[in-house]
Amino acid sequence: MTLLRPVHAAKLQHHVFYVTDLERSKEFYTRLFGLQFSALNHPDSSAAMRLSQQEMHFFSFGFHHHDLCLVKHHKLTMDNGSMLHFSLVIRGSETFDAIRSRAQDIGCQLREGRMLASAKQEARAFCLQDPDRHWIEIIEEKQP
């Protein structure tokens, strides 16, 4: 077997995941991160979404059409009792502290430190769960 040379990606461009209540999740993510709402469904996929009984809400941090997409599938049952999560690296201690404060203001239970105890602790970090119990890991970018 030939070993493939790794691809050095510049960054992960967006994240898509299922939620049980789009309006509740929209409120959560816009309040926590100040995300901009980009679109309901998508012109390229609206017919397919209707046929598969799915709805999509797209959100942006301000750089791309969407950085986060929340999908409601009306027949899907979710089980989020796992360690599946996504991580956000936050630039600047003021922004990191602001997100921590917003999370507390909207009633999130915070867990200090990285998602996995074995993860390298280079900077401050905390974890929280969204309304569907998706884990979100917030990591402060270490300044040079």
C-alpha cells in the first residue's frame, strides 16, 4: 500500500450539524457568538431539503456566506450523549472573556479546561453544551 502525503489544509471552512429546534438553536448561537444569519435553506439545495424533510439555517462569523449550518431533519432522532464536539479558537483575551460571560448570562454550565483531559493545555479553555447537548470547546489563542 502506498502512503499518501498529508494535505496541509489552511483551515476548516464550516461546520454542519443537526438540531431539534432551529429557532432555539438560532437564538443560542446568535446570542453566544454574535453570528450573522445568512440564509434559510440554500438556493442550490432547497428542493432537495424539502424532499428529504430537512431545513437548514446558515450563520456567519462575518467572513464567509456560512461558517455554521444548523439542520433540522423532521424524522431524525438524535442521541448526543457522546464526546462529539467542535472547537473554536478565539483570538484575544477580551473576546474569550466576553464569550465566557455571554455563556454564563444565557445559563450555560461551563466546564473548565479542554474537552479531553489529555489535550495540551497551552492557553485558557472551557467547554459548554448547546440546547441539543452538542459540546463546544472554546480555546483562547495563545498570543506570541
